Amino acid sequence: MRAILDEQLSPQIAVLLRKAGYDVEAVADREDLVGRSDRSILEVTCGEGRAVVTNNVKDFRPLAAEWLAQGRMHAGLILLPSTRTRSRNVIATVAAAIESVLRDHPDGLSGSERWIAPLPKL
């Protein structure tokens, strides 16, 4: 499965996942996506067959539902709790949690979503 990290997630997570053999990019590393709307990011990344990894649940879930209601298929969502801790201490933990989803769904998440369980506060 291919994925992209939403802008608020550390690009270092993508680095760790690429080292583990996964095709993961970060919005923050792509000039064509930085600062663009969530709708635009979903459009571009779905065209690339990339699931979106985000903790911006309130915006991406409705967009994904809208796509499905229109008969369009998105490439999937990997959702992190929006209250998760954002610190350098959890980068490896977040990467491992995302890797678990990628490993469990090698053929992708077309039109669906997977939640990552709440992460420990470090």
C-alpha cells in the first residue's frame, strides 16, 4: 500500500516507514501539496493511489464519505486520534503503528478507513 502523511504529521515518520520498505511520502516534503486544501490533497493523493494518514478526522472523514456518495473511490484513510501527543518522543511509536496498518493491508484500503489505537503519552 502507498500512503501519504497529512501536513501536521512529522515527515520523519515517512522516513522511518521508507527505511522499513514502504512507499510513504509526507505532504510537508512535497511543494505541490504544502498549504493546499484537504479536498485538494485527497484528490491528488487518490490519483496517485495513496491512502491519507491523518489526525484531521473532522475534515477527511466527511470528504471521504462525500466521495463515496458520489460513486468515487478514495484510496483509503489511516486515522490517528486527534488528541494524540505530538512530540519527537512518539515519532517511532507512530511510525510503528502506521507500519502495522500498511503491513496488514498490502493491497490498500480502497474506499475504507483504519483507525490507529490511542498511543501512549510519552
